[in-house]
Amino acid sequence: MSRRRAAGRRGPAWPWVLTLVSAVMLAAMVYAAFYHGAVDDWLLAWGFVPADINALFQRSPAEWLDPRLTGLFTALFVHGSWTHLAGNLAYLWVFGVTVERAMGHWGMAAAFLLLGALANLCLSWQMGDSTTPVIGASGSVSAIIGIYLGLFPVSRMGLWLPLGLYLQFARVPAILVIGSWFTLQLIYTVVGPQSGAVAWWAHVAGFLAGVIVALALRPFPGLVDLRLQDE
């Protein structure tokens, strides 16, 4: 009996990576609330500055390894407000539980970190010479949404929809929900604020990277569990 089948009979595994990532994000937010130093120092320590990242890649490849590149990863765990954090955590848990069960703990960890850093790198390129520090897990969250859609394109999601004075529970195709969300991200990259306060391009880059990774994994059932449809 395979490990996946044995695990399925024991019940779904707890999403430990999601739990750990969420705990780190919450801890960082609590720490920031009691941080008495300069806000700019806090952002520079955990986030990344697009101008600095772009300057690094203008050097020879031998000089690309630089401590400032770690900001592409650490920025994923820091948020500017409780609302920002709550929004990312909500999306992360709605889609991430199924993704972690499908990809396993290590796959989920790699997707969150590597695709999130890649999304931040794309955002850095788009922002050019901006010296505004960037923080937030939006790129990683968008990548997880993209993986979900790529692995389970015909799944349905349970939603409470307003019908007059009442709420009606309905199962809506995930492609409609995610497609509407992604369309908004594309619109915002064109007409949204360009101050860097919201990383629209990180959303788009992360989502597309997630879809590509999911499509690449689908032919290999030993790497992902595609039986989790509609869970």
C-alpha cells in the first residue's frame, strides 16, 4: 500500500506548513506592534528594495549572491497592517489546505518560498528604481491559488451567496471564483495605484508561476495527489 493511500485512510494530514507559516506571520505582526525602533529600519530589515535588487543583477553573475537577496524571502512573512495580514491568511487557508495535502509538506514549503520569492523578483523588475521597501505574502498566496487552479481546474467551492435578505449556500466552479479574482489583478496592474502599496504585479506573477508549476506536476501522480477534488 502506498503512503498516500495509507494516509488517506487515516484521514487528511494536518497542514503543518500552513500552520507554521501563519504562526511566523502572526509573530512578526505582534513584534511589529511593540517595535519601538524606526519603521524604516524595520521595513529594510525584513523587506526588499526594488532598486537594490535590480542593481545586484546588473553586476556580473559571480556577484549576484548578496545578503540583500534574502529580503525576497523574509518579506513574505511581514505585513503592513492587520487587515493586510488577515486578507492574505484568509486566501492562504482557503486554497492552501488542499494544495498542501496534494503536494505534501515539503512541496508546499518549496512552493510558498520559491514562487513567492520569484513573484517578488518580478515585482522588483517592474518597479525599477523604486526605493520603497516591499513586504507581504501576496506573491506566495497568489502562487498557491494558481497551483490550486492548475491541479483542480474543475473543482467547485462552497460559498454563501446573498439572495435578497437571506444567504444561500452554493457550490460554485472554482475557475469562476479564481478567474474573477485574477481578472481584477490584471485590471489593477493597469489602472490600480502604482505607489507600490499593493504589489499587483506580484499577484499576477505568482499566480502564473503557480499555474505553470501545477501543470508541470499533473502528469506525475507520484508527486501530487489529484484525488482531492471538491474537498
